[in-house]
Amino acid sequence: MTAILIVGIGGVGGYFGGLMAKRFENDADVAVQFLVRGENRKAIQHNGLKVIKGSDTFIAYPQKVSDSPSDLDKADFIILCTKTYDLETTLSQLHPCIKKETVILPLLNGLDSTAKIKQHYPDTIVADGCVYIVSRLTEPGVITNTGTIERLFFGSDTISDERLSVLEQRLIQAGINATLTPDIASVIWEKFIFVSSIATATTYYDLPIGPILEDPDKKDILIRLITEVSLLAQAKQISLPENNIALTIAKQENLPATATSSLHSDFINGKKQTEIESLIGYVVHEGLTYAIPTPVYQKLYSAIKKKTIS
Ligand SMILES: NC(=O)C1=CN([C@@H]2O[C@H](COP(=O)(O)OP(=O)(O)OC[C@H]3O[C@@H](n4cnc5c(N)ncnc54)[C@H](OP(=O)(O)O)[C@@H]3O)[C@@H](O)[C@H]2O)C=CC1
Ligand SMILES: CC(C)(CO)C(=O)C(=O)O
């Protein structure tokens, strides 16, 4: 029996975890389990997890649902889908679910999850991963995907292991557009450039994606953000496509005009904690370390931090 544990059932974990739980419901070979807390856990335990995308809806019943890792099985695969500010605490709770053969895949935005996981679990295989999706936990036990894109990339640039191919097969069997890639470092940076720039602009202007791309001044700021973070990637020896700025804008233009970043959503919802440090502060701090000027990031970071404080 392959045990797959999804940790954090919000927009990302709920959508991809929901697809997996549905596909492997009552499966003799694969068991999908959820680590989920609060009202969300209660709703899923009582009614299953409802996943909505356009006119399609399904309800998934994972094999086990708990807020306590010791209630769950030792996992073959752990897919981490918390926000970055919850990662350290979550990792410190996961010991009961880890065995020698466990493979951990983080799908969080940001660039330092893998290093943090390896510090906690140096003997397990830790892949890198990222997703393109626009999905939210809209009420306890209900996930709503409003996006036009659904892609999951993962891989490792240090380890080649059959278990990563097994995970890819399981994701694909669940109907997930998943790709195991040997070039994961570049793929993760391309996603980071895409999300960091649009998260900064949507949060700074307090606007969804469409009005930013339609206004020439705001779009110019967005392009300057993309340029600054791309220069940082190059300083870190990350190879990017030659036309990365145009490709990034094209991907942003493909999102629904009314969609916004998960960072902006958290600001709108008055969340006490946000991913401002992993999505924006990271660029400012690493820019200083690598002597890459990031004046637009610096200005918007400090304005957004003031919003957080007020
Ligand atoms: N949403 C999206 O469209 C996209 C998001 N991302 C990235 O994916 C990551 C996840 O985002 P998203 O799904 O939106 O986040 P959400 O806040 O919707 O979901 C995260 C969930 O994890 C739960 N959680 C945190 N710690 C634990 C724990 N120890 N045990 C059990 N549950 C826990 C949270 O519970 P609680 O609410 O109680 O804190 C929350 O329900 C982020 O890094 C985000 O930037 C990437 C691409 C798209
Ligand atoms: C696609 C986008 C911008 C929207 O959910 C995203 O990746 C995020 O906000 O984390």
C-alpha cells in the first residue's frame, strides 16, 4: 500500500489533494490521507472535501483525516501545501509520519522550503516543486478553483530516484498535469519570478491582475519588478529563457483578469500572517547580498510592510 499524505488543505492542497483522494478512494494500492486542522478538518471529516471548478463539482473522501500526525500512517509521499510561515512548525510535527523511505514534496511558493525540510529530515528524499493554479479554500471543506491554468512541476537536481517517477505516475493517474523535470531549479525560479512580481504589484495597488496589466504605468512597474528579480536569478547562476520577461507577462495575461495573488487575497482577508517575506522581502535581502539593485522591490516592499503594520 502506498500512503500519500497531503499536509495543509487550503487552495493548493485541497485542489490537488482532492483530486488524489477522489481518484484513489477505496483503492487497494494507494491511500490518500489529509493533515488538516480547525473547522476545515471538522467539515471534511463530516461531509468530505468539496472541490468546485466552473460547473464541475466533486466530493472526495480521503482514507484518513486528522489534525494529529500520530493518527496518520507513515507516508511514502508527503506533499506539503501550507503557507511558508507555517512550514517550520508543521515540519516539527511531522515525525510520526516519516520513515526512511519517505519522499517529501513541497508545493509552497518561495525558494527556501527544500532547504528547511532537509534541515529537519536530512535522511529523506526532498524534491523541489511548484504549481500554477488559482484556487482558494472558500469555506471550511470547500475548495474553489477559479483559474485558467493547472500545472504541477517537481524534481530534484541532486537525486535521481525511481520513487519520483512513481509519484509522477500517481499524480497523473489522479488527472493532475504533473511533470517530473531534471531542470527544476530553473522551473522554480520562473514560477518565482511570475508569482513574486504579480503578488507584489497586486498587493501594492490593491487590485486584481487585469487592471494592473491594462494600465501602462502599473504594467511598467510590473515589468520593472520582473526585470529586477530576473537579474537576481541570473546572479545566482539560474538559467532563464532569453525572452523570460515577455514569457512571464504572457503567463500573467493568461490568468483571469479578475484573479489575484494568494498574497493579495490574504491582505484582503486581513490575515495576521502573510507570505510577504518569502515572496517580496526575499528579493530585497538577496539583492543586497548579491549587489543587484532592486529599487522598485524596495519601494513596494516598504509600502506593503506599512500596510501590514497598520
Ligand atoms: N492558492 C493558490 O492559488 C496558490 C498558492 N500557492 C502557494 O501554495 C502555498 C499554499 O497556499 P494556499 O493553499 O493558498 O494556502 P491556504 O492558506 O489556503 O492553505 C494552507 C492550509 O494549511 C493549513 N495548515 C498550516 N499548517 C498546518 C498544520 N501544521 N497542520 C494542518 N494544517 C496546516 C492552514 O490552516 P489554517 O487556515 O488553520 O492556518 C491552511 O488551511 C503557499 O505557499 C502559496 O503561496 C502557489 C500557487 C497558487
Ligand atoms: C497564480 C497565482 C498568482 C494566483 O493564485 C499564484 O501562484 C499565487 O498567488 O500564489
